[in-house]
Amino acid sequence: MDLFQYIVRLQQEMHRALAWQSDRIKVLTQELAAVRTQLEHLERLPRTNIEKIEYSFEQLKVERLDGTLIIGISPADTGVIQDFDMGQQHQEDVSFGQTNSSDDPQQPIRKEAGAYIREQVPKLLEKEANARSLALAPKDRDLIVEDMLKQVDERIRVYFQHMQAEKGQPIQTIREQVFHKVKQDVDAALQRYVEHFGKGEER
């Protein structure tokens, strides 16, 4: 092979190499453009902020609170205090209104909750019983009220301490929220009791 042929061949190889590189650059440029398009699309999508996950108080078992109040009248008239949700028997009760200090921030909640239980619970029980044509004796209503009053003090204390741990809330706001939770518990317990009592009468 003379020098001229060698130079021609070398030029051809260089031309092929440059052509391959040019094609490769085009492919990479297209891929890069596609990636940029995808990134721009993702940037336009609404962002999801993942914040701190907090469990609500009802999801936690705190001391003796199971998330439900206990109604003390058994539909079978056994006199056993039953928790209709948990199916557990409880032997201890906390007396309502143990703390009477005027400096106690929970005292207004106890007073309001006690008034609600004494005044509204008998009316609600009668209303629910009449709606289901159930025979609920006055003594049964009195025992239910008594059981609730025994339990509500401790429930208020635990709810109050939990909410007080969340800094920045005024004391009046905490009181309102605690009473609202206790009221919800009372209403839910009444509903469960009447439903369970009705099933007992059907047997």
C-alpha cells in the first residue's frame, strides 16, 4: 500500500468515526431534551407537602381510657358494668368532682360536663328509648347518670393534659375542646347502650 492509499483509507476511517460520533451526539441530545421536558412537567405538577404525622387522641389508649364511656346497666339486668365496645369489665371508677379548688383549670369543664350529664342525659335516654319503643325504667336512667358522673372526671383530666401539651392554645379553647370531646363520648355511649339494650329485649 503506497502512501496515497494509506492517507485515503485513514481519511475514510476518520470520516466514519466522525459520522458515528455525530449520530451519537444527536441521540444524546434528544435524550437530554426528553429528560428536560419531563422535569419541566414534574415542576408544573402540584407539590405534596409531607408534614408531621400526629395521631388523634381517640387512636391512643391513655391510662384507663378505651375511647368509650362505660354504661353500668347490663341489658340482661346482671348489674355488671360493661364496656360494649371493648367487651371488658372494669372494677374501678373515679369519683366525679374530686377536685373543687377554684384554682383548678379543669373545674369549669367538670361543672359543665356534670350539668350536661344530669340534665340532658335522662332526656336523651328517654327520647332514644321512645324512638325504639323500649321500656327504660327511671332507676335505670339514674344508674346510667351515676356511672357517667363517676367516670367523667378522669376522662376530663386525661383529655385536658393531652391538649395542654399542645402549646399555644388558650386555656378557654382547651376547655371548650375537652368539653366537646366528653360530650361526644357521652352521646356515643348513650347510643351504644340503647342499641344494646334493644337487642337484649328482642331475645
